[in-house]
Amino acid sequence: MQVHEAMSTAVVQVGPDHTLRQAAQLMATRKVGSAIVVDPDGSGVGIITERDVLNAIGTDLDPDVERTAAHITWEVVYASPNWTIEEAASAMVRGGFRHLVVLDGDEVLGVISVRDIIRVWVQTTILA
């Protein structure tokens, strides 16, 4: 199975000037663990995760003041929609992260998470 068949296309997008609370509220509302950060000034596509928000709050940073720009992972490993699920899982293990932004050129197609991969594996191996 390929990434485009398992990824979530309903992604949360925020800008670098959103507060951590705003990003967290959007992620909570959509029940997702990450948000794509798009910089309109052309710095590329980044990601902020629930772990980034927790780390900031755990170090006593104010989520109403802190901006996502200070907590974004810009060195994102991007997945191709044509990667296999195994390639995506391997990239996650190597990088120590749970989300991959799926890009086709410069276009964000979605996000694939560990949860997506587990869901696919359960559906194809255990429930099949």
C-alpha cells in the first residue's frame, strides 16, 4: 500500500504567527497530533506537533504569548505520496518522529502518522 492511500488529507494548517494555544486548539478540535505550518513569506513548510506544545508548556512558556514560529520543526522529512507504508514507517523510526508531511512538489497533500500506519496494518493483516 502507498502513502497516498493511508494519509490523512484533512490537515490543520497554521501560520508562524499563531500562538501555541491557537495551534493546540485547532489540533484538539480536529483530533490530530500535528499542524502544518505554512509561512506566507516563503520559508517553506514546517510542522508543529503536540509534543512541541507540551515541551513549551513543560518549560513554563506561555501558550498565549509563544508563537508557533519559535517551535516549528523546519527540517521536516517529507514523504512522497508514492512511498510505500513501509518506507514511511522506516523514515519515522530513523528520524524518531510520528508524523510525515506528504508533498507532491511544493503542494501539501496530507499527513501520514504512526496512527495511520497502524490502522492500515491492522486492517490488512489482522482484520483481513
